[in-house]
Amino acid sequence: KAATKKEVKSARDLTYKAHATHMKNHYIGEIKSYHD
């Protein structure tokens, strides 16, 4: 079964959001450890 354009877009948005959240958490973690 081929994914519809809508499915592809929502999957891509989800991946992007997860990645953005991960990068933000990593960045905040780096700053915290730098300040400790």
C-alpha cells in the first residue's frame, strides 16, 4: 500500500517535530552542563 501525500506529510511533520524537540533538549542540556 502506497502512502498518500497526506500520510507522508504528517509523518514528515511528526519526524520534524520530534527532531526539533530533541535538538532543543540537547542544546538546553549542553548549556546546563556547561554552567554546572
